[in-house]
Amino acid sequence: MFNNKKILITGGTGSFGKKYTEMILLKYKPKKIIIYSRDELKQYEMGQTFNDPCMRYFIGDVRDGKRLDEAMQDVDYVIHAAALKHVPVAEYNPMECIKTNIDGAQNVISAAIKNEVEKVIALSTDKASSPINLYGATKLASDKLFVAANNMVGTKKTRFSVVRYGNVVGSRGSVVPFFQKLISDGAKELPITDTAMTRFLITLEDGVNFVLNDFERMHGGEIFIPKIPSMKMTDLAKSLAPNLSHKIIGIRPGEKMHEVMITADDRVVEFDSYYVITPTIQFNHISDFTKNALGQQGKDIGIGFEYNSLNNTQWLTNEQFLKMVENS
């Protein structure tokens, strides 16, 4: 579906944007891929690797609605990956996080509707589910904006959906490269928040493939959540450094013991490999989310189901985890 199409990625120089670009170029023949981000150095560095004739690099901030409007002219699909994501930074700079994650989300929505973009998918996070920190709260607000945007389009064709998943193995700022650096620097022990802590894990490639597939199966208004495995943080640390001891440092402000991607109050439809949180508001374009746009049938499991990294039925072995790391 991406052949001869124009695609814009906000925050496109990040881990997701680069992998998404790599896989789009590998699998399809897009007419144009627009990387929209603030950092000229990261764009320059990305341009050394991704220099296909279809590539375009736009300097711009999602806070700048006018620039977004210019960048989205004649665009078919948008992936909104730009965000301020660091939990302590968001706590210390709350308005900056709000300006990017909430105001920026609305700017993306407004520009997409104005330019009649066909489909928009916004990347979310497990922290948006029952948020206990500002970053999660801003992403919950962003998710609500993108879902509700489907009622703002009027007669235009634009549709909006959201993708939510957990920790990406090997992405910048995640625990795996952090531990790997400590190990390479000769650390004698690895810091562990709590011996009971668990996390969802997904590879960057699997995350990108999930988003690619969601463009095809979305109606607009869904929050898509992949079924992915969990792992205890102590097991993760032992896999990377079986001979190192662990130092328990205690849970940090804004951190959860177990990740939650679906709360017991969400309305949920289950498919073979993923869940859909259905909207709490009514749309004119779709009322039944138990069948996706490809005609695949899901099961309405209503409310009362919670999907968290502790009650998960899929768990990674050390060997499976190390293979994930190797392939990241």
C-alpha cells in the first residue's frame, strides 16, 4: 500500500523513524519519505545512510503548526513519532513536555486534516495507560486527541489511529544499551529497581512491522496493542551479564513495578496477535470494531481485562531474549 505514496514521519531521526525508513525502502517503492524533526545534525547523519532519491529532510518542530502544514502538502500517510519521552525530564520541565506531546499532537492533527492526509498513526506508550507520571499523562491526552480527531474531519477522508507498545529492545535510552555500556565499562554490578519488576519487550523491527500492518487494518479510532512477551528485570540482567551481581536501587518516582497496556476499564477487542482498545465516543464512519478493515474477525471481550507485564502469558527465556538483542 506504500508504493508510489508520500509518507511523513515526525521525529523521523529517532530509532523508530530510521528503522521504519529502512523497512519501507526495502519492501516498497514510495514516491517520497519526509523526515520531519528538529535536529539538523541527526538529519545530516541519517542522510548519509538514507540517501535514496525519494528521501526528503525537513527541519521543523511539531510545536510549529505552520511548518507542519507546509510539510504535509500532498502527503498520503503520517507516522507521528515525535515526543519528549524522558520521565524525569518531563517531571522537571512539565510545560515543555505538554507543548510537544499535547500541543504538538493537535498540530499534527490539524495539518493532516487541512491537507487531507489519508491515514495517520500516532505512536503511544504503555505509560499512557493509567499514567502516574507527566510523560504518561501527556501521551494519554495525545491518544485521546488522535481518537477524537476522527470526528473532526467532516466529509474529508483523513483517519487517525494509535499504536501502543512497551520497551523496544536496543532503542536509544532503553535499559539494554544502558546495561551493555555498564558492562563494557567494567561495572562490577548492575542496578536493579526491584527484584519483582517486569517489563514488556519488543524488537524495533517487530514494532515497525506492527505499525505497517496497522495502516492496512485500521478504520480510524482504534488503539492497537500487540501481544508481546514479558521478562523480569533480574532475568534480563542475568542474561546480559550472568557473572555480575545486582544492586537494588529502589523504584524511582513515576515508575511502575509492572507495565500496563490495557486497564480493566478499557473496552477491548481481541484478535489473534493483537488487541484493540475501542473508542468511548461514537463515530459516523464506523460502529463495529470487531472486524478490522481487512475483514479479519476479532472477539469483543468488553471490560474487566487487564493486560500487564505480570499477568502476561508470554515470557521470554534467556536464549530468546539474547536472540532479540542480537537482532536489534
